[in-house]
Amino acid sequence: MTMREYMLGNVAIARGLLEGGVQVIAGYPGTPSSEIIDTLACREDRDYHIEWSVNEKVAMEVAVGAAWAGVRSVVTMKHVGLNVAADPFMTLAYAGTKGGLIAIVADDPSCHSSQNEQDTRRYAQFALVPCFDPSTPQEAKDMLPYAFEFSEKFEVPVIFRPTTRISHGKSDIELGEISAEKALPHFEKLLDRWVMLPKNARPRHTHLLSIQQPIEDALAESPWNSLELKSEAKLGVISTGIAAMYAKEALVELRIEASFLKIGAYPIPRRLILELLKTVDAVLVFEELEPVVEEQVRMIAQEAGIEVSVLGKANGFVPREGELDVGAFLEALKKTFDLETELEPSGTAIELAPRPPALCAGCSHRATFYSMRKVFGKDAIYPSDIGCYTLGIQSGTVDTTLCMGSSISIASGLYHAGEKRLICCSIGDSTFFHTGMNSLLNAIVNKANITVTILDNRITAMTGHQPNPGVGFTVTGEPTVQVSLAELCKAMGAGFVSVVDPYKLEETQEALKAAKEFEGTAVVIARQPCVISGKRAGIRRVPYIVDPEKCEGCKQCVKFGCPAIEFDEENKYAVITALCSGCGVCAQICKFEAIQEMMK
């Protein structure tokens, strides 16, 4: 009997890894990929190693070690994480693997939770490795066992590229059997492959190039690339990933006859593309983000001497940025056929109320930023980093955000450039462990006169509350060493290190004043558990209320920016709502003692 289950895309991907017999899983949390490891870590019948690594490079290298020992491994991350892991990954393409190795790299078109929209297919081209691009959660699950086998057949790592709508969409999934087969680990000393000296790297590059055509031929025959030729059709459509589903839906809805090539695996199937080009007058290439396929189609047509119009991103038929949808394909068709009428997809458009992102009520980061601004002033420079605390931009304490771990390095660069204004940067605890440690060491050694504020909320909050080296437990909940941020900073040579509770404004501001006066790199660690994980751990605080008789309507508490504080314009006094988490910071801000704990 066929088993089916309604699943989140990332849960389906986790299931596919189990069906493929994965034995080692490593990664770093990053939306939209995080739930894959979270799902696998929760299983009680685990017969595999699983970990959140300190960053993507380390996670990649853990997976490489497992694959070189002959077992199936996977590394998970989001698209910008591959930038961090690119150093080992590019050379791994030369060295190759023994056990299957899948790098799951989740792309985020439209930057739902990312700082850019980079297209991971470019990395696959760059590294000369296969890439799998699922169009549905079901296909994502089914691809993974195949991807393991493909990796082992050609002894190369492969990229698996879900996008946000695949990872976070839900679907009814037909399940397969969870593999009971496990390889026995055995590391074979192949010095000409595992030791990338120049004399070994050069022939391995030649080998990698030599298997490109066999890889392309094998993928052309795979179920992930499929061509539907319509004998009378003069229009061809080439589409990839989830965009292929949007394109098919639109063609069916408008009853347009078009030959259709769906590409779900790279290198692209040149033979199938040539078959299509020979039968149509125009081909519309519909793919998210970069014109990876479109560029190849243009070259193939030119090399083959086929006169065919290639419509896509280069000539404005398809947008180059953002997510695609059925509407985007309808617009492309409208341009293709030079239609004057509006093409509308069926269904009802629902206009959602705007919900700008904001720090949670009672978030300790808001209190830290408040104290930073009080001590350093509005003219100071505030480099910041990647995390939920990036929303400190609303507090006027986020002037830069580039990439993980960059805030301290940028602060150092500003100082060494001769900037005379005060510099106070911020970085989260998980981000500090990720790549901030190197930046701090660099700042200390090179005598940057800056203040570094580590926002230690005891968890990796933005991506779903995953553990990090500072919390004392692993992804599976097992106790482990708890790394002390303070001792780590001291060991690096920081001459000023202070740990404060950001809910205590006076204490925090005194520490920041001392850091400001310190000559050199000063570190202030603002430690307070995330309000969400704190509540889950049983932390309960008494909420606060406003005494309307004492409130003078100055709005200082409202300007603090906590979502739990509103202002009654009719009665001219502040109101604290049920969102209050009881942090008590607003009571310390109020000069009129109008805010007090609610009586039990």
C-alpha cells in the first residue's frame, strides 16, 4: 500500500535523505534550509550522525571527510552559505568523492530572508558539478536517492538547489522506503586525489573536464529533464525548477499549444534543447534569477546555425530579479504574442495588510541598542551583522550589514581609514562563533580602537532557535561543552571584556561608557535569553502596566519601539498590551514612574 503524507518541502527533503541512506549530516542554519536538519535531529530512530556546525565551511569539510570514508553525506545551507563553503567545495570538485555527497543549497529569490538573490546554479557551472533543481516537493524528495547514486557513479559532489517555495511550500507526498543499507566506513589513502598539491590538482582538473559529457548524457536520460514536442506548435517553452510548474499552469489555462522542455538537472541537456529548437520559430526561456539556461540556449542555437528567436531575460520578456509566478509567465506570453488585452490568472487576489518586521516585544536586543545609542550618540557609526538584530536599524544603531561576521571587520576598516567618530559594532552570539571570531582577533592584533557589542541571546534565533557553541547542548539535545564568550574574547587578547544584562539599563550603559573610554578593542557581551526560547524554557515574568494618572504623555516609552507599547491618542496616555513579556525596560525609561509591574 502506498503511503502518503502532507509535508513541508524541507520535511520532504529530509525524508528523501533517509530514503537515500544518508549517514552523516552537517550544516549551518539559514532560511530557507533550516528545517531539514531540525527534522532529522528530532527522529528517535537515528542511525546517522547529525550536527549544526559552527559555519558552512566547517560543515562542508565534515561532509567531505565522511564521503572520503565511503559513506553517504549531506551538507545543508542557504545560498550565501556556499560563499563561505566555496573554498573547500571548489577543490572538492577536483578531488571528487567515494561515498555520495550532496550539498543542499537553498536559494531565496526575492530576498525573503537574505541579503542577496544569488543563483547557486552559477556555482555548479563554476565548479563543473551536477546540480539538481526540483520543481515540486515530491520531486525534491524523489531526487535525493537518485542524487546520491549519481554522485557515487561519477565520484563527484552534487548540488541540490531547492528554492524558498519548494522548501517552505506544502504538498501531499508519496513516501518510499527508508533505506536500511549503510556503507561500512573505510578511508582509502589515495594521495593523488586527497592531497591537492599542484602536481595532483592538474590531472584531477583534466579528469573533471573529461567526465562532463558523460554526466550531461546521463542527466539527459534522467527523469528530471523531459521534453514534450507538439507537432503543430511554433512556440517552445524551456523552464526550470518551480518556474516550470507556473509555466505549465499558465499554458493549460490559456489553452496555448507549445512544446515544453522542463530542466531539473544540470549540465543542461543540449540534445533535448536542439530537438526543441529545430521544431519551433521562437523559444521562451522561463527561469528564476540568472539567465543560466537562456545563455546556453542562445549559444546552442548559434553553434547549430538555427534561426530561432530566444525570448527571456536578455530582451526583457522575463524579469531577472525576484520570484516568478503564473502572472510573470502570462506577462511574458503577452509580450511574445504582442497582445493588447490583459491576461489574468484565475482565482481571487487577496490583499494582505502590511506587516513590517520588528523585534519581538521584550527582545533584549532592543534594550542593548537603546543603551548603545544613549552612550555613543547619534553621530557614532554602528556597523552590524546578519541576524534578527539587524532590525536594530529601527533604533538608529545599524549603519552597515554586509555578510556573516563582517561587522567587526568593517568597524576595523573604518577606524584604520582614519574615521574620527566613535565606532560601536554589534554581532550576535551565533554569528560571532560563525565568522566573527576571526574578525575580533584581527581587530585586536591590529589595534582597532572600537567597541564590539556581542548580542548573546543564548540561541540562533533568526533561523528557528538552533543551538550554537555557547548554549551547552547539541542539535539532538545532548549536553556538550558550553563555550564562554567572555573567556574566548580574553584568550584572543581583548583588554576589556564586560558581561552585562541588557534589561538592566544603568549597568549596561556604565559598561558601554567604560568600553568607549578604553584605548583598543573593547568587548561588551549583552547576555539575556531570547524571549521566545526563554518562554519555551519556562521563564515567566510579571507583565507591566501604565498608571494613566501618572503618565504625562511624553511618548518616550512609545519611542522605545516595543510592539507591546501603544499610545491612546484620545486619552493621551501610553498603554501596555498583552504582548508584554515583563522585561521591565520601559519602566526604567519612564521618568514619571508611571510604569509598574502588574499586581498579581
